[in-house]
Amino acid sequence: MSSLHDSPDDGKAVDAPPAIPVPDDVTEAVRTLIRWAGDDPEREGLLDTPRRVARAWKEYCAGYADDPAHHLARVFEEVGGYDEIVLLKDIPFQSHCEHHMAPIHGTAHIAYLPRNHVVGISKLARVLHAYARRLQVQERLTAEVADCIWNALHPVGVAVVIQATHACMTARGVRTPGVGMVTSRMMGAFRDDERSRREVLALMGF
């Protein structure tokens, strides 16, 4: 019998998605890490942890199976002649750093100056999440999001600013909580024209 859970949208019971099968070598790798950390993977509370961790990481890294440019394939040309800045602010995201596989939490601001068409606004967030759900460094994440929008939409300008905190710095190493990192990438008019750059940064709140 399938397990059921309540849907938050309509209150109806729906079939739960099937559990992702986890290869034995993956669970054994997690058990090895637990032993290395100093605990016993055979104790009751940790027996199912290797499978849970493996499935969680498959979810954390779902972006490897996602083509970011695909989200920008459908565009709209009937925009009433609109040719000013399009900005999506304060997009929350989570990623993991490729150096320590520690969490990265932050927000992104994505803007572009359309040329002849626009894209559905939610698609900008989808591009961000497709790249964020991979092992990352913030600098590359910022560049990848901007480059994807630039190459797919051919706009007049693209601006991406990301603010994030990194657990590899706040929870280990120098252990300095409350420190944030800001990265930006400006392309086209936002890079070449100081007035346009100031305008988009002001709209972002900088």
C-alpha cells in the first residue's frame, strides 16, 4: 500500500513520491564519515542516517540535472514597448560550497535591460536555483547566472548581485558569525554606462 500525505494545496491525500534508491557504496561512504567523526554508525539513532544523508545530497545537488538555459527558452514580445530595467529582488537561495560542502545561505538580485522581449519573472529565480543546487563558490554562481541570462536573452544589460553567508567560515575555521559576502557581475549597459549601473544598484538597494 502506498504511503499517503496531505497536500497543503487542496487537503486531498496524494501518493508520496517513491524513495530514491541509494547504492551501497554511497551509504558505506556516509558510515565511514560517521566513524571518522567519532560516532558509531551501528547505533540505533544512526542506522538510517546514511540513506537519509544520501537522499538529502541528491536533493541539494538537483541542479546538476537541470538545464538553466531551458527556463529562458520561452519569451514574450508583446510588452507594450517596455524597455526599462526588469529586476527581481531578494531571491532566497541555498547552496553548498565545493571546498567543505558546507551550507551557503543568501539572497540574489537579478536584473536585465530587455532588448526586444522579456521572460517570465519566475524564470530568473529558476536559473538561480539551477546553478545554486550544485557544489559552488559564490563568485562562480554569480557569473553563471549572469552569463546564462546574457547568452539566452541577448539583453542590453545584465546585473546580478548576490549576498550570502558561508558556514565554512561561520561554523568552522575562523568561526566568525554574522559575516556576509557580496559578489556582483555587470554586463552590457550596466558595465559600460555608469548612469545605468548606478540606477540598477539603487533599485537593488545599494
